[in-house]
Amino acid sequence: MSEIIKFPYDVSRQVHSRKPRRSKNNTPEQRRGKTRRGSAMGGAVIPLRQAEVTEPTAIKQARAVRAVMETLDERELDAVRRVMDALRVGEAQA
């Protein structure tokens, strides 16, 4: 029968310690470079056009309404308030 020789533990540890670092989150140097290119907080940077596309429709509509409301004078704002109040009353009665 052949003799079984155990591989020395110290040698195997030396081999593993000389391996380059492998990480699912990149190396510290790569992470630092990413934060320099990205935002100061290290978060993902989304181009403005992409952010506009991914913005929910309700928020887009609210911003559009707000932009129109800011252009109205006091008389027109009163008319809009009356219409909105009438809609609320009709909704409450339904």
C-alpha cells in the first residue's frame, strides 16, 4: 500500500496569500475611482435624460401643473381654486 503524505499547511497558506485580491465589489482602488467619477456620496450617477424617463408619471404631471400654476395671476388662481373645490365636493358626494 502506498503511503499518504499530507500537504504542508504552511505552504498552502503561502500560496493563497500571494493570490491577487478577488472581490465582488471590486478592489478599494476601483471603488475610490468610481466615487471620484460619481457623486460625492458614492451613489450611482443617473444622467438627467434617463432620470426624466424613469420618473413616475404622477410626478411629471404634478410638476407640469405646478409650472402652470406659477404663471397664473391672483384672479386666475381663484378660478382654479373654485374648480378644484367643486371637483372635491362632487367626489365626496359620489
